[in-house]
Amino acid sequence: MPHVGVFACDPGGSTGLAWGILDPTAEIGACLRGRTNSDSRTITGDIRHQIRSISMEWRRFYNECVTHEGLSPEKVWYVCEDFIYTGGNYQGDSAKISTALIWGIEGYRMGRADQWAAGHGRRQIIVPQVVLQTAGDANAFAKDARLREWGLWIRGKEHERSAWRHLALFLAKYKQQHRTRTRARTR
């Protein structure tokens, strides 16, 4: 199983980003501690500014993974916290910004890919589909103690820690799905 690149986003008024290249064959703690090309950042500003800024960080990471590290485009993932609406939680700008960011960034990524493909005589290129995860699932899997153990605790950067939680959860699911497929093929 080759390395994977994972870019995680916790969208909101302050958006947390975290990314890295990981070896999913390692135990999850070793995999997260041994990550390369990794960093995290908090993006603030209005919706349009955040969409552009996050999309540029994603593009930079994706290009690094594919062009410089030689990862297959199918092995680079964009993971984002999903905002689930319940009876009374869709109120005011703070609630709307998460959804606007999720789909604004996805539209921006798709539009850039279409523009690039058109300029290079291709009908389409690979645009990794956004993987949406709930905050509850990420928080239940990657509790504070685990983040500290894995070297992902960033003091005073709550949104970046949330992005790391999503990256860790994605990795755990990826490892589980890959093992399942391997077992099914060997039977």
C-alpha cells in the first residue's frame, strides 16, 4: 500500500487546515508521528477570502504530492468536516459560513480543474472527491489524549486540532477499508 496524501479542513469563521503524507501500512500512531510534508494553519476572513486561501493551500499540497513526491492523484485526499443541520442550528452568519465554505471550495476546485483541462486539450482530469466527516465522529476517534500522543496537539489552535482529528479519522477508515479489500481478494 503506497503512501497517501491527506488534506483536512475544519471550515468555519476560523478554518483549521492540516495536511501530510502518510504511510498507511504503519500502526496509526506511528503513521501520524512519521508523517512528512505536513503542516497546519488557521485561515480567517470573509467567505470569499477563505475559499481562495484554502483552495490555494489545497492546490499547493496536491501539486507537492503528485509532482514532487510522485503520489498517484488517486492517493491524494481532500477531507472536510461536514456541517449537519438540525432543528435550530442554522442561525446567523456563523452557521452559514461552514456550508458556504464546503461547497465554495469544492466548486473552486472543480472549476480550476475544468479550466486546466480545457487549456491542455483534455476532457477531464482527476479531482479527488471531497470526503465529508462529522465532527462527532472525528472527536470520538481522536480525543485530546490521542492528539498529544500522536504529536498533533497544537496549543491554542483549536481549529487546527479539529482538522488533525479529521485527518486521523480518515486515515483509520482508509486503513480499515484497504484491509477489507485485500482480504476479499485473497479468498
